[in-house]
Amino acid sequence: MKQRPKRLKKGDTVGIISPSGPYREGQLEKALPFLESLGLKYKLGENCDKRWGYLAGSDEERLHDLHTMFSDPEISGIICARGGYGAARITD
């Protein structure tokens, strides 16, 4: 039997992290109003806007953001601002 996450509904909070590379300038600024138009609130990961070489922070910083969002009872879903090879470095 497949398990599916709960559907997001108006008033829910989504966590936004960058588990790989940093988001491109201007991208997040466009996405946040769209999330708000859906009735969603959001929390940005502490390291979401960091730059560490081609990654959005060190492996430890990006992993911290992921763990923080999973453990936050207010977060109903997690959105990755950008994907890429860096995520494989923090998934065990």
C-alpha cells in the first residue's frame, strides 16, 4: 500500500531549503508570492541563501536545514529551492 503525504491546504506552512546548489537570484523572489497566492505560509532554511563554492552552504549546513524542517511540527511540506548533485552528498 502506497503512503502519500497529506495534501497541503490554505494556511499550511512549507519549509524551503537548498539541499544542493544555491537558488539563482530572482527565482525565490518570484516563487514566494506564488506560494502566498495559494494560501501557504513559508519558512526559509537558515542556510537557504548561503554560497559555498557551487553549493548552498557546507554539507553540514544543508543537512541541518533538512533535519530542522523535518523536525518542525509547523512544517507541512518541504520544497527544495534547487536540486542537484549536492543533495546526494547529504543523503545517507
